[in-house]
Amino acid sequence: MISFLPIGGGNEIGANSYFINFNGNGIILDCGIHPQKTGLESLPDFDLITDKSVDYCLISHAHQDHIGALPFLVKKIPYVKIITTPQTRALAELTLHNSVSILKKEIVEPGFEFYSHDEVDLLIKMIDYKENKNKFELNSYHQLKDSQVNCTFFDAGHILGSAGVLLENNNYKIFYTGDINLTAQTIQPPAQLPETKIDTLILETTYGATDSDLYLDWNSESFRFAKEANKILNSGGSILIPVFSLGKMQELLATIWLLMQKRKLTTVDIYTGGIGTKINLAYDYNRFVVNRVDEDLELNAIPQKDYYKISNPEEFFKNPCIVLASSGMMIKGTSSFTFTKSWIKQKDSAIFTVGYMDTNTPGYVIANSECGDKIQLTEYDEPTEVKCKINNFKFSAHARREDLLKIVDKLKPDNVILTHGDEDAIGWMGAAILKKNKNIKVYTAITGKEIIV
Ligand SMILES: [Zn+2]
């Protein structure tokens, strides 16, 4: 018997975390934090698993919405065994330490206890790591006869270390995609899938509501990017690109550098900074042991300047430059948010967005505005006129919806559980799956609602 209980992020992109009871083995898949919420509200609802026996927590990748709540889970369930890929473990060490300082700025509320650097160090030591395609056993405390579960990670093509999770017991197979991408980025090659029929597929649906015709492939979008960037740089302007420090910063840095090398993009100074540059090193160290489009491409060898060394943002406008600054959605208080305030006053310069923006973020306000508009970045900011140019690009690290359907075609599941998408995304995916395959049972993951398959 399998029961699947979303404890966070069921019908939204947020604190992704799912509890599975797989023939008596208690397994948590991912343990994320909601990036736009604070305190207890940002965590999965751990009360939902108080009466469950939890043996394992398997983490698909190191983005905060998949791993950020792990220190809180360990406080609740100190004996839980955590397994990731080696790269996710290395990235977790960087990002969880980074979160300690960010969380400290939040308002303290009862029941929400911050964690410390020492606790992160202990947690990282607890994480066991397994290479992709290397089958291993999960040994649960309450294991019944014949209930041994085997687990295998598959490269998910999303960011460094990202993995889909295959769970097998007595010939029954569950596959959890995590965040998955079936097309190549500049660094990350496409996902690899199990070569076997799956019984229950747990499928992400991020782009289920997005018309794929709006998406060019990464290469074509790079050339469109270069064309628009050259217009700005050649007229003396500078470009601000808000990026997630894990994944998007590395992919865009590599993309920009290769365009400059091919003389498709005007060569100017590139600014990076913060934790993103440490993550660049993790990408470099691992380049010979993971799948890469080009293992010789070394991010640290790309000439970069540190934006933390710039005391006055006006310096960015003295000479044309490109600034890759986190956070990706320009969350208040981050570098990209601070720089934006200077950028929007510059008529020759531009802000280029390169990915998904949640509706209630300053990034969304920017992506949906144009030169001449009066905008308010947050409710606390004065309305300001946008004088710079705004250009939106789509460099996606998630599968487009047709590719998600290809996963269903290839794995031939009897049951599909749809996760990690809004109502429209899940609605489109569910209808599209049923239209092609009437015999598949499709379920929607809703936080707190148990699914028995
Ligand atoms: Zn992700």
C-alpha cells in the first residue's frame, strides 16, 4: 500500500515536501521553505506527520523551496536519515549557512526557532550521499518482511546535483521527478529518466499553464538576448539581470561569456557577487564527475568583478557593464532589489529579467512594466517612473509542458500525482494526460490531503 501526503507545496510552488508510506517505510521527499513567506508560515506543516513513522528524507536538489526546511525537520525528528546526491550535499552546506544570516533578520515568533551555523554543520555531517544511477537500500526501523525499498537517483537536468528519485519495492516503482528539465541549458544537459515502466509518477508541473510556443530553446533565446543587450551596451548603457544565486547565475554567466567569446555580444565587465560566486566554485569542482554540456567550461576562469566591492551603484553607469545580481525575484533587501532603484532612473540602461517571477514580488512588478510607467516596488516604496528599458527573456530550468507529457509517455505510469504548480498548471496537465491516456489515474497533490494508490 502506498499513501502519499503532501505536507507542503501541494497545489503551489512553495514549501515542497511530501510524506510517503511505501509498504511500511516512512519517506519524506524534499523539505522546502516557502521563499515568499516568513516564520512558521514558510515551513511545511510538520504537524501532519506527528503520528507517522518517518525513516528517511530524500532531497531532490538544493533550491530553498526543496531543502530550506531541513534544519527544522531535524529539530522535530532528530533520527531521520537524510540522503542526497554529493553535489546537493555540497550546495546545501553553502546555502543553509547563508540562510542562517537571512533568517536572523526575521521577526521571532513562538514555535519558530532559528537554527545556528553549528546546527548546519551537524546537519551536513548527517547527510549521506549517493551518486546518480547507483541503486541503494533504504533500511527502515519498522521494516516488515519483503518491504525493503531500493532507491536510485537520476540526473534531473535542472541545476547541479538535481535528481529524480526512483523508489522500488517488490517490483512496484514510484518515480518522483523533483524539478526536471528535458532540454539542455548552457551548463546543464537534459534530464535522464529510468528505463523502466513506473507504477506511480509524482510529476512537477511548473510550466503546465505556460504556452510552450512562447519559449525558444536556450540557444535561440541566447541570440535574442545578445541582440537586445548589444543595443544597450553599444549606446553606453548597463544591464542589470536579477538571477537566483543557485542555477540561474551560473547558467547566465556561462551563456554571456560564450556569447562574448563568439563575438555575438559586446565584451564588457561582468559583475557577480555573494553566495553565487561560491556556488560557481561548486559547479567547477564537480564538472568532471557530473553530466555537463562542456566539462572544460570553468566559471571561476571567467573574468568577473565583485559587486559587493561597489560602494555607490552610480559606478555601474560610468562604463557599460552587465550585473548578475541575486535575488532572482528582486526580493526586498537583496542586491538586485537595491540596484533596481538606481537602474530605473537611467534612461540608457536596462533591466533584463530571465525567469519566473511570483506575482507578489518586486521582480514581477519590474517584468510587467515598461519605460514611462509609474511603479511601486513594494507597498513601502514611493511610486517611481521607470526610465530604463525592461526586457523579459525566458531561460527556463524547468521542462515545458509538452516535455512533461513526454515523461508520462515514456514511463507509462498507472497513476500520476501532479505537484509543484498552480491550479491552472495542474488543470492543464491533468486534462492533457487524460486526453492521451484514459486509463491513467491522475491525482492532484493538495497539502494535508492523503492520496492512497
Ligand atoms: Zn528548483
